[in-house]
Amino acid sequence: MSATIIDGAAVARRIRAEAAAGVATLDRPPGLATILVGDDPASAVYVRNKRRLCVEAGMRDLHRHLDGDVTEVDLAAVLDELAQDEAVTGILLQLPLPPHLDAASLIARIPPEKDVDGLTEASAGRLALGRPGLRPCTPAGVLALLDAYQVKLAGAEAVVVGRSDLVGRPMAALLLRRDATVTVCHSRTRDLEAVCRRADVLVVAAGRPGLVGAGAVKPGASVIDVGIHRGPDGLRGDVDFEAVRAVAGAVTPVPGGVGPMTIAMLLANTVTAARRLGQPGH
Amino acid sequence: MSATIIDGAAVARRIRAEAAAGVATLDRPPGLATILVGDDPASAVYVRNKRRLCVEAGMRDLHRHLDGDVTEVDLAAVLDELAQDEAVTGILLQLPLPPHLDAASLIARIPPEKDVDGLTEASAGRLALGRPGLRPCTPAGVLALLDAYQVKLAGAEAVVVGRSDLVGRPMAALLLRRDATVTVCHSRTRDLEAVCRRADVLVVAAGRPGLVGAGAVKPGASVIDVGIHRGPDGLRGDVDFEAVRAVAGAVTPVPGGVGPMTIAMLLANTVTAARRLGQPGH
């Protein structure tokens, strides 16, 4: 038996279309302010894609490109201006920043209502306490994939490999809110393979190419690969796809799995933010 | 073999003594503002104990007692006044509040720097992101007990039963920061006994008397019982103490286990808050 291949590109397309439909219901288009500091080529590609899909969904592209030697004071002033600006409903500060800038204190200037990347302390607190808020895009995208393939989460054993602030931890919080029994593993976990093999739902965000092989997968499990690594033979993930597809019930490919979901969820968050900001009381 | 009985009263005494020693190093004593609304007898006892031990540790007792029919606006004004008052270094709003008051929006008025109960969104976010902040007292107390008995956490399998905002979730976050492989169970978990039996460290905060018996405990495990229930034969916990002590390596009694730790950690948090508020930059 071979696993269902989870088609992230198709699910992402649907979510982007839903975001565009959401935009059409608003009195005025949401405005997404992406901020790129310096000229890191990978960051430039990411930001370009975000801007392109934001425009495709009918949103305003309010991009700012700042010199790589911008001072922290000047970048803070830009963030404060965007925070005030009513045309801006979402702010995304592209990471990583050049090393002379303190990412945490700059991110803290983004109002939680416009924090479409879900990276502020306030957003993390809202997630931890189960309150309405903007969730980090990648784990939200994983959840959307699982839902698109009707993977049962309530009562399931979910194992998350990796405990980053961006993916692992918020992923665990989201799965727990959906009534899964959730285990978080990491580099200090004693028998990673045995722990992973308990999982009905296995989310791998370890940042180590091919870490999870067939021996770490319970037959029939749903396996989501958040890793992305550039190698001699193209892109690959944290999961040994060819080996795992023979055991799993469903598995995401790399590329074409989680990757396209991140931007799709960014657009969904931007619509959510615009809707909430437009409500009386804000 | 019979388990080591973890003596929470003794550990709490030591932590209170450390808090008192910390107070003595400060330029001026910390001030703890406990706020009691109405006349719930259990809440009155808790607040009285907090105030008594705060004074014993050399802190200022800045208690406020408000009528049970206080309006939300008036209670908010009291909180705002305490937030501004430099003599107040810790604010504790005793829960539960009467049903006409919205606890979440009132707690949100407590500045995170004075949030000695660790209940605000900001404190939850700081914990989730592993940043310095004030942690909820009960899970912090559990961690202090485990440390006092030199229970190894790095690489250990830790299982937390219960996912409340006050105990279960922050407990999982704290154990994860200490490099345990952490699983969170709850009422929807399929085979609770089997999951618990994986644990080297088992923290039970389910709110169900006697839920965890010997069959849920791996021989030699450390078992921490956060439950407290009043029954015909006195107080008991979520753990069947007599059965579990024959299997576990260490276990907390009820009373005299986690109970005394909560106030001890409140005092420790109040010293921490006073120290940070006294630092330049605040």
C-alpha cells in the first residue's frame, strides 16, 4: 500500500482563493506591509512571492525595502508608522535581520492586531491561552492541510519533532487545542524513533534532512514534513519521502507540501486582521 | 520498595526563606497587592495565607478588599492605580471573580512586570517564547519540587495530565524548556493509563480525585499530584497515593506536596518582580 500524497499546492490554491473571496467582502482592501531589510537573496525571493500573491488576492502591496545598514531606531520608526497607518492591516518583518538589529525588540513594536506572522509575545500568549489571535503561518498551514485531508485529530496521538518558536511549539499548542494527545520531541529526546512510532499524526520540523525514516512511522500514520533543504538532487525535507510513503497513510512531499501553505496562511491571516480591525471597538 | 515522599512543606519553607533573604538585599521592600472581591470563604483563606507569608518574608502587604458588587469599571480603576503605584511591585487578583466581572479583561490590566501570578497574555507569551518573565506559581512550584529532589528532566519522558491555562499548559512549557520529551494528556486522551505509564516524570493536574492509580505509573517514576479535593476523610489528590507509593520512585502527598509551593513561588515571583522593576531601564 502506498500513502496518499498530500497536495499542498492544491490546498494552498484553495485557501488563497478563499482569501481573495474574503477580500471582496470587505469595505476596502487589506494592506500588507512586507519589510525587507538588506539584500539577502533568499529573503528577497520569499518577499517577492508574498507580494505577488497578496496582489493576486486583491490586497494592497505596501512593501518597504530598507538598506541593510538601517539603524534600529530608523527601522523602529518605520514599524511605528506602519502600526499607526490605517491603510496597513498586516505587518510582516522578513527574518532574518542583519546581525546589528535586535529582532525580538523590533517585532515587539508590531501591534498584535496587525501581527500577520503571529510572532509577537502577545500572539504567542493568545495562542497559549486559546484566545482569538493571529497564529504563526507555518503551523496554521499544517493544520489546514490535516483538515483538508480530514485527518482526525481529537483523541489522536500527535507527535511534533522540533520545538522552535516559529513551528514546533505553536504546532503543539494548535494540536492540543484540537484535542490531540500531543508529544513534543527534540534533539534531547532519548529514543526518537520509538516516540515517533506512537504517532497517528507526525509533524516533523527538526531542520535535519532525512531525519525521519520508515522505522519512525506507524503504519497508516499521517506524516507532515516541514523541513526544506537544498541538496545536490534538488529540494528535500526532514522525512525520507520514498521510504515513508510505503508505510504512512498520508505524507506531504517536498516541495509541494507544507511550503505553499505558509504564504496561503499569511493571506488568510491578513484577511482576518483586516476584518477584526474593521470591527467597531478597534 | 516504597517511594520517597516529597516533602513540599519543607521545600516551600526553604523557598520562602530564600525569598526573605532576597527581600533583605533590596533597597526597599517589595509590595504585594492582593485583591479580594467579595466574601468567598475559600478565597478569603487563600488571600489571608498569602498576606501572612508575604509579611513574614519582609514584604509590604498592600491588600485591597472590595465589595462583591463592585463594578467592572471600579475594579479596573483599582488595578490601574496599583499598576501605576511604585510601592506596588506585585499584583494578585484572587480568582474566581463574581460572575458579573470579566476576569480576562481585568487581568489584562496588570502590567506583565507586576504579574506575580503569571496569568496575563504577555506572561504566557514570554513563557511560550522562552523569554524572561513571571511564571504561573503552581507549575513553577512543581518544577522547584522536582529540582529539590534532583529529578533528572533533560531527556526524560514527562507526561502532564490536564491542560488548564493555570497548570497543565504552562507546566508542559516549563518541562520542555528543561529538555524533557513532553506529552500533554487530557479528557480526550484515548488510553490515559498507557500514556501515563511511559512517564519518568508524571504531573497530574486533572481535577479528578484518585484518577491516577498504580497501573498508570512506571516503576520508579516521579509522580507529582497537583489535585486537591475535600472528601469525607479529609483532603486527597488526583493520585491514589497509597497505591502509587508502592510503585513510584517518588511521590507528593496531599496535603503537604504541591499545595505549600504555590504561595512560596508567589513570594519568589514578587522578589523577582521587585528586582527587575528596580533595575534601570524600567
